[in-house]
Amino acid sequence: MARVSSGGAASSSMASTLKAYSIPLIMFLAAMFFQIFVIPNSFPLNHYDVLGIKRYSAVEEVAQAYEKFSSKWNSGTEVPETNNFLKIRYAFELLTDPLWKRDYDIFFIDEQISAFENVKKQYSGVSFSGINLPLLNAASSDPGDYAFNVITSNDFSVLEKTEPLLIQIYSFGSNSSRQFFNSWKRIVFTPCLVFYCDDIATFLEGVANTGMVELGDARLATYLAEKKPTGQPFFRNGLPSLVAFPPGCRTSDCLVRYEGELSVDAVTDWFATAILNLPRIPYYSKESLHLKGQGFLAKSSPWKVKVIVFSRTGQRATPFLRQAAKNYWAHASLAFILWREEDSSFWWNTFEVESAPAIVFLKDPGVKPVVYHGFFNNSWFVNIMEQNKQQELPQLRSVTSMELGCDARGYSRAGYDTMTWYCVILAGRQSLELNKMREMVQEILSNAGELNGADYQQPSEPSAIARKDKRLTFTWLDGEAQKQYCFFYIHSEDSYDTCGPRRDVADVPQLFIVRYKRNATLDNLKVERRPKGTWNPFQEEDVDPASQLVARYNGSGEIPEIIKWISQIIKDGDSRDLPFFRTKTPQLVPEDGNPIWSKGAESILHSSKGLKRRIRSIIIGIYDHLGDPRIGPMLLLGSLMSFASIWLKRSQATTHQSQSDQPSQPSNMVEDQKTHRNRRKTVSSQDRHQPTSITDMEPKDAYQMPLSDSDSD
């Protein structure tokens, strides 16, 4: 029974010991595994090791090492295996080419390894004498044939600019770089001349700067390369490597690396979306374009011009088109259509489009589309967008009120010197009645002769002159979306038929004109206003600088009558001394919120890169650190330090336990010692506090006087 108990105690002691030393044991095993398996795979034999020479040896030393092997093979003293021969020959050809050797020595780029694998398969089982040499084909083209806009470390001033930047890192000795040249040229070259392009082929024109960096500029290439934990620069996906500096990024810490397919479409889409934060322009079919309630025409805001681009290739919208879509987002919506010959008759009957490429501008209801045929470039497209960004009868909105001259806080379209101007506003809810009225006003605007009064007996020269001088503007207002603004100008019993949410089937658009007038003297005065406080809560708010007088049209729907009324209002407003009345006009409500793409990639410079990007960066970081040769020794050192610390603690605990297990002294002896010590402390304490006396010390020559008999009695 005692033996069983002893065995159980031993096993328990062994288990506790293993548990105590589990952490250093795991660290030790991890260090061994790392040194034996991970490090050899992360640092395989390089080509210098294959030749038996030092790393970074000169080309002459490489040739001499190969000659030693070759002499043995030619003399017949040694017959190499095919695989070994291929390795030695490959290392010789790679390290004797100056460009390949440079790329391999600095950045460990071995682009020919794929060709080497193909050669191994081709000559598998063949004697080394039957292998055709050389194994590799050196660069045949002139490096200057495909290098343009090259950036060097001496003139690397592009980072001082505010525009985004796209850089290609390439090598003259890289076959992949030569193959990518045509795609790169199409990405960055400006401009695609009309009738000389296969389609809309100018990509980064006007939206970003571009450049090329050759690996021979080791300083700049190292700056743009990734860094291993050991500090070794490298390019993870080889060459060519594309890096982008987003707007505002001026260091390598915030640059973004492209890791996708090296095609024109993929690169430009990545750069436009992730770097420039530009919206994508989707493709539509003839069915989805007119789909009721969900098609492009139905989803687009009624105040926006619809821009439809017809393409033959079906490629993505180029960055400059997407930049235009972003710049003109408040005025226009863009869509793409893939041109098919079987649908040509449909597009001709719908938009009068003959062929692709073509651009169609759809403006107001009932207005004929504006169509442009042929190829185009950035500047031409921006010009036609500027010409056609407004509807024929533009809508009065928060982003257009100042531009149209229909804002009491602004000025006339004629300039700051014009003190009196007019704005004719057609207000109403979205309805068929409003569309009919808009077509009527568009008919007035389409024929200048009508405003000149050439076809009518009643003259209308004041309206024609005011329109020519840009003092008269025509616009329409969404009475439901801008209900406060609408009620402010149409304040009557029937205003609910025009403004605010629809209450019944009645929709009555109304036409009115606003005369704006500024006082130059009042504009020059600076009125000092104190902020509102406890004692002045009723202080009036700032009023608009221009006075406003409103006149509603209550006549018939005949165009001559409307023109006559407008001319009479302008004549009276310019000639008569009307009251100068200023007030505070309600603000126009913004119709659209911020587009969804405005919240996307502009945060690249910050830490919010997205969950996928974060996870991927963590995985890549872990993978890169696995190749750090310092990890194995660090794990081994940590295991030893942990082992020593645990052993020291356990030894101290054992010593303390052995001391506590020694036999103790008898209890009575201990108590006597304690009593004696306490007594000595008490006596010494009393002696320290007792006052001095003559009897404390015996005087010199003192003696005891004998007592007499009487005293003894």
C-alpha cells in the first residue's frame, strides 16, 4: 500500500513539474521548429551558393566559377545530373547579365524563374549534353523604346504637388515590364485624337500625374519598395510594380500599392475608385434604361440633365469621364450604353443616335435630345458638359440660385454693377400640368423673335433687352420640395394647390416674377450687429441685401399675353420709383444628400481602410515576419530565461519549505527565553526613567557604622 502511494506521489510531482515548465518547453520546441524547417524554406540556397562563391561576387568571379564546373564536365571527370546542370547553368546566365544581376542583388528579383521551371520540364530525363544553350533569352529591345516620363531621385519633385500620382517601377531587364508597356502607354498617354482612336481611350488625362522609376535608381526604387523585417527592400508581386500617392499623401507611409491584374481596365478602375474616389458609371440596356420606376431615367432626379454615352467596346468609364460625373454631379447624371447593331433602329427612333461612340444629352420634357457623334477627349467633353449642364428651363435649387441670379443675397448674371434684375419663376408640384407649363416657357425661350415682339402687335422690347443683358432669367421651382420658399412668394388661399405636399388631385402651377434691386449706398455701409443675448432677444435677423417685389401672373395661358406681362413688369421696375423693401428669404433646401461615393476612398490617408484591408495587412505582416531569422534565437533566449526564472522560484519555495519542516525547541524553554527578554526590557526601561539620587552610587571611603546596644534594642 505504501508503494502505490509513493508511485502516485512521483507521478503527481512529474505532472506538476511539466506544467510549471510548459511555457519554456513550448518556446524551445517552437525555436527548434523555426530553425530547422521555417528558416531553410524562407532562405533557400541562392544562385551564388549554387556556384560555390560569395554573395554579390563580380561577374568575372561568376564566370570563373562556371568555368571550373565546365572543365570537369568537358574532361569527363564528372558527369552532372540534368537537374544540377540546369541549376548551375541558370545561375551562370542570370548572374552574368548586368541587369538581371543588379535586380537580383538589390531586390532579389528572379523574374526568369518561370522560364527555368519550363526548361526543367522540357529536359526532364535528358542528358546534359542534349540541352540547348543558352537557357534564357536576354532583352532584345532598346530600353529607351518604352521608357518615358522617367523620374529620378535628383528631380523627384512630383511629391511637392497636390495632385495624385501614379508611378510604375520597372526594369530594363524585365520582360514583364516590356509586355506591360503598351497598356501603360494607353493608361497615361494624352490625348486620344478624334477619329484616330479605337474608343474613348484617354484615361488619366487631366486627373492625375504619372511617372516611371527604373530600378537602376536604387535610392528612389528602395524608397518606393516594401521592406522586410530585416530591412531588405523587395517587390512582393515582382515587376512592374504600381504605387499611387493619393491626394495629400507626400510620404511612402501612405502610398497605396496595386496588387491586381495588370490590365488597362483593372488598373484604371482601381486608381479611379480607390485613389481618386470617383463614382462608377454603370452600363444600361435599352430595357433597364426605360424600366418603369427603377430604370436610369426614372431614378435620375428630375432637375438633372441625363447624359448617355454609347460605347462599342463595353469597357469601364475612363477616369476623366468619372471625374466629370463627380464635378457635375449636382447638374447631371451619366449612364453608359453598349452599342449593338441589332438595336440601332431603336436608338435612332428614340434619341436619333446613328452609331457609337456618341453622347446624348436629355434635358427638359419635350425638348429634342442633343446628340454628338465621334470620338472625344477630356477637354472637349468638359466643354460640352459646361454648355449642356443646365436644362433649357433650369430648376431653381440651392446650388443654382446664385448662378441663375435668382437670389436676394447675390447679384445679377450681368455682374456686380447691375443694381436691378428680374427672375421669372414657374412654381408647382411634379405633375403633367407643370410639364405642360414648362414646355410653354421653353417655347418662349426657344424663339428669340417672340421675346422681341416681332410676331405680335404688342411690343416686348423691355423683356428682350433685359434677357440680352442677362438681367432676366427664367427658371422653375419644385413647390413640394421647396415648400417654405414657395409659400413665401405665393401667399394666398390657393397656394396649397401649388406648394407643399399634395392634398388632393388639384395641381395648379403658378407663374410669378421677382424684381431684385440693390442699393449701392447700403451695400457700402457696414452695420455693426451685436450678438443676441438675454436683454436683446427680439433683435431682428439680418435681412437680404437686395429688395424684392413679387408680381403673380393671373392671365391666360397664351404666350403673347405672358410676354406682354413680363415686358410691362420690367418696364415699370426700371422706370418707376417703387418701394425698397428688404426681408429675409427662406433658404432653399438641398435636394440631394452627399453621394455614397463621397464617403469612400478619401479616407485612405487615415486608418479607416476597411475590414478586408486590415485583415489582409495583418496576414501579410505575419507572413513577412515568419521569414525573420531573428525569431528563432529570440524564442530560444526567451525559453531559457523563462526556464531559469521558473527554476529559481521553485528552488526558493523548496528551501523555505525545508526550513519550516525542522524540529522546534521545547515550548517551556521558549517561554522562559521570552520572559527573560521581556524582564530585561522592563528593567532597562525603569532605570532609564528613574530620577538620580545620592544613594544610587556608594561614596568613596564609605563604611557601615556599627550600631550601639541601645539602638539594637
